[in-house]
Amino acid sequence: MTRSARNWMKDKVLSLLGFAAKSRKLLSGRRSVERGLSEHKVVLLIASKEISRNALERLIHTRDIPVIQAYTAEQISRVIGKTNRHIIGITDPIMAEAMLEFSEQEVSVDENSSI
């Protein structure tokens, strides 16, 4: 897969994140996400690259929730129209499934591949 195809996949997840923000299908910020997790509303977490592993593990605890950690806080914040957001909780299962599908395609690509 070419570099432009990988960028397209990455942009697709960010586009879906923007749609989720517009349709109010996400929670942003640590407190909101923690509350959403405790109420079993969050089906997918999007964490910034900068968030520590320990902080992420404290959020998840023993829950079986997928996490996408492929973007900077700046990218995430810009897409949802907020500032300094490191953690996003997606509450819509269909939106989460689509994001996971595109992020798996992106992650499964070998970075050294020239195809």
C-alpha cells in the first residue's frame, strides 16, 4: 500500500471522528470519558500518542474496550473543535466499528513495504 493510501486511511478515521463530534456521539476529556465508561456508554477509546500507558490503563481498568492510539492530541483536538484533548470516548457502536475497521487497515500495513 502506498504512503498516500495509508494517509487516506488515517484521514478517514479523523473524518469519522469529526462526524462523531458533530453528531454528539463522543465524550471528550478525562472526566467525561471516565463517567461514560462507568455508565457503559463508551464502546471505543481514541487516545493521543502522548498519553501515558499508566493513565490509559487506569481508565480502562478491566474493561474490554478497544483503543486507537495513532494521533497526537493536537490532531484529535483540531478535528473535534476543542483544545488540549488527549482522550475521546466514542459512544456510537456503528461509528466505532467503522473507525476500528479503518484503523486496523492502517495498522496492518508494513511501514517498510514499498508496495
